[in-house]
Amino acid sequence: MKTTRFVAVLLALFAVVGTAWGQAYPNKPIRLIVPFPPGGGTDYVTRQVGAKLAESTGWTIVIENKAGAGGTIGLVEAARATPDGYTMVMGQADNIVIAPALQKSMPINPVKDLTPVMQVVSSPFLFMAEANSKYKTLNELIAEAKANPGKVSYGTAGNGTFTHLVMELLQVTGNFKMVQVPYKGATPAMTDLLGGHIPMAALSIGSGMPGIQGGKLRGLAVTSIKRSPALPDVPTLDEIGFKNFSATGWLGILVPNGTPPDIVARLNAELAKTMQNPELRATLLKQGIETSTGTAQEFATLMANDTAKWHKIIQDAGIKTE
């Protein structure tokens, strides 16, 4: 009888262990939300990262676009999802850091209501002029602005965009003033720059790379501390006199609060492997995007520091969106 009971207990134990192994994470598709429409920069990076993550792990990664409200709708959906490791979201500096300071009301606080997993990419911004412009350097343009306050303009992809904030910080740092011409996106800004209607544009590095490589544009400066490997001939702001000036955009993976720490750690570890994939790194660098790795805590610190930095710039400059 004792032997029979022992065997029964042992079989039950094996059944429990077998069930646990069978339910090991992940045992179903993982949803990766893109808070922006298909075809944009964030969507492109997310699909590249998702494909390589699936390739290296064997997981099924389902990319899901949830666009709207400046990237807020996708964040809200992720924050309200079941915290079981089966929902991730690709956040970026614009909707995680900047949007909360510019939107009149947001249903969540992205920094507090989502758990960081890892920053996956970064990209500096680019100041550029038409190739035949009389301004050969950014300092020449700044000298003109100082000599004629309010007379020198620059284009951005819109009021309150990251490059607008970067220019506000640069003007305070360098004690000069230019007039922003906010366009509805990078494309019309580039059109007017090439047409000679504005002397400079401040946009993403990806927007200007084709024109620079094709000889139609001149890169005046990038906003990272080190030169971009995508445009190694373009100087940094630090090099031209703005010491330690750094402003870069970034993307990173976040999950709903309450996601088990061991799952967050597993996702971080697998993403770190993915972001070191040589093919992925080369593909993204062609768009001016550099891959990143790091701990979840490092990503949390980045979000907190950027929030304090850029919210102050927005407040001091009195920047408001319509």
C-alpha cells in the first residue's frame, strides 16, 4: 500500500513538473506594439528588431500598430495590458518624454506607468544646409543670427518636435536666436531647404543622409558627443565649440507594470543578444541609427534624466502645441 501511495505521489509530482515545464515562458506569441503608423521610422526599427529577436529565440513576435494621439494610444494599450510578458511596446523619446509635457492631458504617465526593459537604439539629430549655401559651417550661420537677431530661420518637422527643443537648448547655450519655421513633417522641410527657402533644417539624421551622400546637402553638425558612424565627416556640436552638448533620440522596449522581474530580465537578456547582431546593426546604421544595449535600470535612468532635462526646456521656452 505504501509503495502504491509513493508511486502515486511521484507520478503526481512529475505531472506538476511536466506542466510547469510545458508552460515555460513564452508558450504563445508575444505582441510588440508600435504606437505609430506602418512605414515610419519607429515602425521600421520595431520590425527589424522584432524579426531578429524572433530569429534568435524561436519566439513568435507579432507586430501590432496602434497609432494615434502622438504615439500615446499605443502606450496606453500597453500600460493597461495583462502584465504577463506577452505584451511589449516600442517607446521613443518623443512619446515617453516630450508628449507628457506638451499634451494638455494624458491618460497615463509613461515613465511611471510602464516598466523599462531596454533601450535598443539611439540616433543623433542633424543640422544641415543646402550644398551650395553660403553658410559652410554652423558657426557661420550662428554668427549671422547674432548679427541679425530674428532674421535667420531654420526648419523643423513641427512645433514641439525633438529637434525644435534641441534648437531651443542650443540657442540658450550659444546666446543667439533663430526663427523656427515648423513644417508638417520632414519632407516639406527638406523641400524648402533644397529650394533655398530656409538656410538650415534641424531634422533626424535619417532625413538628411541621402541628400548629404548624394551631394545635395551639407551636414553642419550632429548632436551626439561622438561623430555618427553613418556620417563620419560631419562634426559634433562639441567639436565646434558647444562643449559636452548632447541630444539624441532613442527607442526602447517597455512592458506593463507588474510584469514579473524574471520575465523582464529574460527579455532584456534576449534583446541584448539581438541588438549585437552584425546584420541588424549594419541595416540600421544605413538609416543613421545605432544599436544600444544596457540594463533595465539604465533605461529607467535615461528616461528620468531626459524627462527632467527636456521638460525644463519646454517650460523655459514656453513651447506649446496647437
